Amino acid sequence: MNAIYLYPLWVRIWHWFNALLFVIMLWSGASLHFAGSIGLLDFSTARPIHNIAGILLALSWIAFVIGNLVTSNGRHYRVQWHGFIRRLITQGHYYAVGIFNNEPHPFHPSTEMKLNTLQQTSYLAVMYILMPLLILSGGAFLFSIYLPETLWGLGSVWVVAMAHLTVAYCLVLFIMVHLYIITTGETVTTNLRAMVSGWHREMAQEKTE
Amino acid sequence: MKLPIIRRWFIVVSIPLILTLLYQFVYPLAFEAYVGKVNAPLVYNNSTELTSVEFETLANELSIDARQRAAAAIVAADQTPLARQVKIEMLMNTPSAIRNSEPKHIQYFRDAGIRRYDGPETCLHCHATMRIQHGDGSHATVNTLNDLVNSVHFKFQTEAGGFSTYGYDGRQVNSGGHKIPVGKINRACGIPGSFTWTGWAALIASHPEKNHGAEVLRSEGCGQCHIGGNYQPATEKMMPIGDVPNEAKNGIDCLICHAAQYDMNQRYVIKDEKGLRWNQDRSLRAALTVKSISSETCLRCHQHNMGGDVYQHNTAAKELGYINQRILHRGAKRGNPFSSEDDVHAAAGIQCTDCHIPEGHLIPRGRKGVDLVANDIPIKDVTCESCHGQAPHNQSEYRALLNGHIARLACETCHIKALQPDNVVLRDWVHPTWNAEEGIFEPTDIYRSGAPGKGFIFLWFNGNGTFLANALGSNPNGSADYNPLMQQVARITDPDVIAAVRHKAIELKQRYSDIDVDAYVEMATNPLSQLSPELLARREAMIANNLRNAMMQGESRIYPFKLFNAMMYEDMSNQGPFGAMILPFDYARYYETGDSAAAVKVAIVDPIIQRMYQEPFKRYMMDEFMAYFGITDGWKTVYPLVNEQLVNVEPHWMRQMGTLMVNHGIQSKGRECIECHAPNGIMDFNQLGYSAEQTAKLEQLDGIELRHKSD
Amino acid sequence: MILHASTLRLNRARQLLIMLMMMAFSLAAANEKVPVNHNACLRCHAMPTLAYRDANSNKIINLSIDSLALSHSVHGKLACAECHDGQFDRYPHQFDAQNRPLSCVNCHEEKADAAERHYQFKTIEEEYNQSVHATPDAPELKGFNCHSCHDPHQFRASRIGEPLAKIIHTNNQLCLSCHESARAHHAWLPNQEKHWQAVRCIDCHTPVTENDQTVSHQILKAEASNHDCVNCHSKNSRLLNRLYQYRTATNLEHQGWFNTAVFNDAYVVGMSRSPLLDRLALGVIGLTLLVLIAHGFGRYKAYQRITRNRK
């Protein structure tokens, strides 16, 4: 059995805190967006929840960025351009074809590189493109009184709203895929357990190789 | 090693010391030499010391009227006169009665042992600093003497911006970086005597009829009203550095404004070994009556420019001096008196400072000034609205309609119905007339009138004025036809006025045979005829390009403006489309001989006029002054006196009439509707920029029932 | 999809063109009419300072009429005497003429086309009578009438074409000119400023009525007014049967994405949804879900294979 300590405590705490906030944000956000529909939260309840969770999420994102800057965790987000496309194709091929043929996983996490290229790319996009957009547009909503009347000839609140909504939908997609992908470890729960304990344990590969 | 350090310190200390000494002692001497003025300790003969007994006698006397009045009000009237008199006398002589009615300064002086009034020195003994209130309600403590020395009342000019005056070059005066001193001290107004440098104090040998040719000395000059007692105005204040010398500061006349009982008979010119200067009342009597400023104290001087010197209720003009009596100026400057007889506010006991609310010694004139008179607080309003508010007409059945007119008419337009009849409109300084009664030659007033359309006219006014005192404004309908500088103030069309001018010209021709009556009338009533076609074209372009903007600003209303023009000697080297630099007269030569050209020659020899025609003064202020004046290529330093002969000097009328604001002499009952709204009404709607159609409408009053109004 | 959007845009352009033509036509039609001459009255009443101080109340009574605003108002085409039927041809006007009531009803209810009007003045009166403004015993409401809010010389039915924010501001200023402490009373309202910029006071302070009129004249008490966010922040927002229905000629719901962007100058959470974006996003989410299920099923099959092989 090969076990690596992949996820330090702060990453795990951050991850689960973030996950919780995501659930709250999506639920309360849907309640605001589809206000009046059955089964959702009351508008006046959803509003403060969404606002507070949103602020916490923004803070948590800042904590994540700082954490990556001051600890060694940041290196997992540094792209290795050499062989990038090849690795991307390999990883894609695995998910699209190889996985059904029970081919071995092409990537093995190590302390140097815990994320596979596809994972890395998507996390980078989420954490450094979508999240800032989400936080900015959310903040603009919160302080909409200070926005200019129009933005590029359009109602500025409308622009902000559409950006916020589009990003939110993208993040819903991300969550779905993310939840599914974690089941594609060696066993269905390998990755999940790793995020709980911090230890990534692989057995099969050792045996086969 | 030690020696160089000591030497270094010596240099460091001595340089500022030497500079200070130079500034304090050498500069004033150099400046005096440059402008040819002198300073010396000023002595006043009536500043005498009283004994304690004399002091108490005076004190008793000064409160006697007040005590008697107070006692008489208390003692019942239904008793025999003798019994009443006895009781009054008892009551008025109790210590408490004396204490309560005595002017306050009696006790102050008694306690401080002051038995002689020495001028500002005595006042500053207690009033070295004073607490003033600004317009925004905030307070400050200022040095009293500095506050006064820097006020317009003392220096009558300012270099500060904030003027509502625009140069003919389109620039707001002193709004840019190069600020020049402007104000009455150098104002090119219609009265050459306003060159205060040359007309400060003069003694004139008159030969009145009643004395059968015997000489009588008379006093004349700007200093008769201005508070500096020196041999000249505070010329030092025109320079960027330097201060008024202490001798001059000691000559300041505090009491003419602050004493309740000031003897105007003490105001005459005295001659000492240094020159001529104005005497003042420095008696302890005057000093003991110091109290709050009142209209009475202001009017000692200011009735001169409002009601006029010969206005019958001008009390100061009744006390012309114990000796060397002051010469009365006969044509009134504005002819709108402030007196309880002729002004509703004065009659109501309203004091000057109720509207012109001072901040220390700085006194606001209001934000709307057409002339170049310096303003202590140019940003402070003096308006009717500040008391009367909105919708001021409450009594008349027509009140709503009267209030409706306020959007277009200033209050003065209806509530000043006429000026004093001796209000002067056209004055010929070049051809003086012998006044047999006074025994002097006086400038000839070609036309005087206080009537609307003649002595004053109605113009649109937004608060701006030109450098030569022409009201600026525009008809709110945006009409470009309204062009007073080419019409109303540049031409007299009233046939009565023209006839009167002709009559006067014929009269003048008897003494001055070279006068061509037709040409004279044309020049006086159509001053633009004096301009060459080229200058006329430039004038029209300058009005259109430079003044339109200042005319269109803000909201204009129709105001009454007193008109004035004068024929004077002009330095034609410095002529522009709006006039040329006028030259001053020497008062004595002028009044005594009637030789106006000779009077000019004497006056312009004055060193400060000579300096004016030299390069440093040109650079310092004259180029800028001329630019505002409408002369774009600078001041020409061609001194107009060569070998005792005037060179390139011609007699001319200014190319347009000046317009002076009139704001006093307010009548409680305003004009009748019909005075304006009639085909031959007092207001020329057409010239005010209304279309023919609008004019026709304004000239009729269909539907207005006038029966009540004319009752 | 693209074809659909472009036809929509074309339709939209055509609608705009028709609207513009109609506007031009109506302008031309207005010009053909003989302009009503107010000059006789406006000679005095256009004076901006025409006013007097009332002897009893000591208040300044403004008699001035903004002639430009009058010419733009719904009443601008009426002669003055059509409403003010007294002896006003002489000045000073006779006292009894000044106190004669205005003949509003004559036009607004008794004329033949009264029934066709969008607003029924009978209904307005009924609504107004239940309004807080009609509380008869409140001393501060003494003398309150239609003209307290609606200046008949400036009144315009609805200011289509002006920016929404300006309409809302003007409208709210009217209320705030009397209700000076309104700001403090609305501290509970989240994003107060934004609400006040985007919503008229009357949008919350009037009941929703069935009578097809865009807003009721029954101003509600504070307690009875709308506090429920969802009344506005939902797809069936009540704002949509009020001011916002004027925003564009066609219904917001059926507009394309582009038009929504252009015409939507006030976004309301919960109301201003982009149906296209919602549908698109939900579609993609659904598809992704299907793909993931299929992928999972494939993996399950593969897993079965491997276990079978082991066995």
C-alpha cells in the first residue's frame, strides 16, 4: 500500500467549508432567482443567507489564494507547459475510453503533483476566473447603489446580474462534474477519503505493477 | 577653526537683518523719492488737553439732553410748569440718571485718565484688537489698525479678485494671475479729480462777488471725505511690498465715523511746512461721544455721492468749515438721497449697516457693481431680497401682479421714481464757467436732470459691468438686438435733452468763441461720432466677441441707471474704441483761472503721473490696465507734456456714458403701471431688445383695470 | 437557433419603425390642429414670480404657470377657460370668480368618450376616498385634494420615452415633498437607495386592483402596504402591471436576450429573468447529468467485467 499525505489540514478544512458555502449559496441563490416557486426558501430569508454566505465565500477565496501563496500547496496550480497537450489528451482519453476498458489510471498523484492536468486546468479556471467573476459580480450586487447607471450602454445592474447568473450556472456544472469525478479514483471513495483524512492511499497499482 | 564658524553665523544673522533694515528704512525713503510724496508727523490744533474740571463740565453737557428727555418722560404732565420743572431737574441729576444716559466713553476716559484725544493712538489703547463676525457666522479676532488700513475706506483700491467688472478685452478684472490695484485711487472715471494722487488736498483762492474781489481761501480735494489725514492718499498700498508709514496711520480720522458729535466745520485744508492736508475734529468732545455707527455718521461723507452736496437735507454740507470752507460740488453724482425725507428705509430708522453688514472695518457694497469702485467684501450680498424676501407686495389689490414683475424688474426700477433734479448727466470740464457767487471757475454742467429717460435710463443688468462702468446684461428672450454700448449709453436721442445741450452750447460759445455749436451738440449727444470708422468697427467687434458672454451670464433684470459723461482732456496716444486715458486737472489752477489746459499741465507734472509714463509702471500695471480698457497693444509711455506744451492731447467726451447704479432714495409707493405700459412710456422696450410684436403688447394694458391703482 | 434570433431582431426593428412612423404621424396631426392660445392668461401667469402671501396662512401662494410644461401637459391643448369658467378677462379678477370650483368632471366624466378612457375617474374617486390622504380628521391633510399631487398645468399621463429612473425620481419626489421622514421609516428595506431609485412609492403603497388600471389611487397606510419581497421579486412581479409595463411596448417576457439587455434599465432580482439563459443553462445541466449517468453506467459495466474476469 502506497499512502501519500496529499491534503494538509488547512486545505481540508478550507475545502469542506467551501463546499458547505457552495451548497448554501446555490440553494439560497436559486430561492432568489426563482422566487415564489414552491420548495424554495422564502425571499426575505434567502436574501440575508445569500449575502452572508457570499461574503464568507469571498473571504474563504481570499484565504485560499493567500494559502497558496504562502504554503507549498500553490505549486499544484503551477502549469507545467512541457507536454501539456499530450497529458491533456491522455487524461481525456482515459475518461472517454480507457476507463471503460479498465485501463490503469494514467496519473498518479504525488506530493509534487497532486492534480492531474485536466483537474488542474479546471480548478485553475474555477478558482482564478469564475470565482473572481462571481465575487466581483456578487459584490457589485451588494453595492449596486454605487454602480454607474449604465455599463457599455446597458443597464449596469443587468450586466452584473447576467454575469453573476452565468457564472453561477457554470459553477453548478463544475460541482456536478466534480462530484462525479471524485468517484473515479481507485475505488469509488478513494478520493473522498483522501480529502477527509489527507492521506491518498493506492493499493491496486502497487500490486499490478 | 573657530573663526570661520563665527563668521558664518555672523553672515547668516546679518543678511536678514540688513534686508529688514533696508525694507524698514531705506525702501520707504526710496519710495517717497520715487513718487515724490512726503510723510511727516501730523499735528492737529484741536487735539487739546482738558483739566479734570473741564472734563466733568463737558461730560455733564454731553448727557444733559438725554437726561432731560428721560426725566421728562417720567414726570407727570398734569401739574404746574414750575413744579414739573423742579421735579425734572431733580430726577435728571441723580447719579443713576447720569450713569444711565452718559455716553459710555465718558466713564472709560474718566477711569483711564484720558484728558486728550490723540487720534488712533488713543483708540487703540483699548481697541488694539477687535472681534469680528464673518458672513457665515464664524468669528475672528483681528488687529484693529491693520484691519482698517487694509480696508477700502482707507486705501480705496484693491488688488483682490472678485470684481464683477469685465475688461473690454472680455477678461474679468483681476481674475487672472497678474493682479493690479484698481479702485477709486486710479479709476478713470468721468471726474478727473478722482486721480487722488493729484487731487488730494488743494487751497483755492476764490473771489466771491459779495467780497468785492477780495480773496477768500477755499478747500477742495478727495481727502475731504477720505479718512487718511496725510498729505496724499495711501499710495504705498498700490505696491506689492511696503506699508503705510506710521505717521500716515496716525493721521487716520477714527471719529468721523465713530463719534456721534463730530464737528464737520473742522474739515478743511490746512497748510504746514510740508504741504497741504485735511484737518479733522480731534477734540475730546467728539471722542467722548463715540458710539455705534449710524446712518448719520456714514452720511457725513456719503450723502455727497447720494443726495449730493447741495441736497437740502445734507447736514454735513451745511458745516463747510470754520476757515477755508469746502467748495460744494453742485451737480449731484447720483441724486438718490438717503434721508428720512426722501427714503423710506431712512424714514423707518434703518441704519446703513443694517443692509451693508460690516465685518470689522470691511464693508460690503453688494455683489453687483457696475463701476470699478473697490469692494471690501465682493462676495457678500447687499440686496432688497435679504429683508423683503419673496412676494414682497402685500397691500395692493395688484399684489400678485406686482410680485410677478420681480422676475424681470429690480425693485429700484419702480421704487426710485426720480433722482434729484441737480443730478448731472453731461459735464464739460474743458470749458469751465465763472461762478460769480463763489468767485471760482467751475466745470460746466451741460445737462442736469433727475427725470426717467433723461437723467437715468433702464437697462438689463446681471450684476456685471465694464471697466468704464457700463451695466451689462441681456434680455432673457436672448435677443441680440439689445446692445446698449452701441445704443442707449452711446447716444442721446431725447429731443428735450438735445435742445437743452444746444442751449448750453450757445451759452458757452459766448465765452469760448471757437465752439462750433452743431459739432459740440453732436459730440456730446453722439459720442461715437468721435471715433474713426476703423475704431468704430473694432468697438463693435469687441462688444460682440468679448462682452457678449459677460452680458449673457446669470439672470438679468431691468435696473435704473444714472447716466454720466464728461468732456475732458485725453491723452490720444492711449486711445481705444471705448475712450482714451483722461488727464487730471490741478484744482487751484482750474478753479482760479478757468484755464483748463493750463490746469492739466500743472497736474501732470506731479511725479506720480510722470512715473505712470515710465517703463516700470507700464510693466507693473499700466499695460494690464489698458488691456481692460480695450487697448490691446499696451500702454504708450509718450509723456504728453513737451516743452510746456501738451502733445497729442485733445478734449473729448468719453465714447459712451457711464452708468451708475442707484439704490437709495427708495419710495414706498412704486410707479403706476401706465408709466411704462403705454406707447410713450418711460421704458423703451424696443431698445431693451423686445421685438416689435412684444413691444406692442407691452405698451398696452388691455384687461387691467387701473381705477384702484390711480385712486 | 440563430435564424430564430435574427428574425426576432428583424421583427423588433420593424416594430420600432412602425412606432416611429406612428409618432411622426401623431406629431404631424398635432401640428395640424390650431394651437390653443393661452397668451391672454399667460401674459401674467407665465411670470415666474407671480405670487402673493396669503393673509390668513402667511404662506406664499404661487400663481405662476410654467408655460413650457403646460404646453407639454395633457391639458395643454385646452383653453384656460375650459377649466376656469369665471370672469377672468379683467384684472384684478373678481373675488367670486377666484373661488369658483374647477370644472374637471365636465371633461373627465360627462363627455361621450369618458367610458373609453384608460382611467375611470369614478374609480379613482372611489379609490381615493379609501386612501390615507382622504382621512378627514387629520389636521395636516386639511385641504388635500387631487391638485396636491397632480399639478393640472403640468400633468402628463405617463412619460414614455423619459428614462425610467427620472420618472421614478420625479414621482417619488412628489411624495417626499410632504413625507419628509420617509427615509427613516424605510430603514427596514434592504438596499433602500436602490429600491427608491427603481421603485415608486406608490408601487408598494397601493393595493393591486382588478380593474385594469395600472395603479390605484388608494394610498395605503404603512401597515397595510406591501412588505412582501416576493410580490415584486418573482416572475409574476406586481411591478409588471405597474410602471414597468410602460418600459417597452411589448411584454418583457417575450423579448429576446438582446432586446432585454437594451431595454432593461432596471434589473429586478427574481423578476427580470432571461428565459433564454435559464433554459440554456438548465438544458446543459440536464445533458451533463445524462452524460455523467451514462459514464457511470459504462464504468459499472466495466467493473462488472473485471469482477467477472477475476471470478
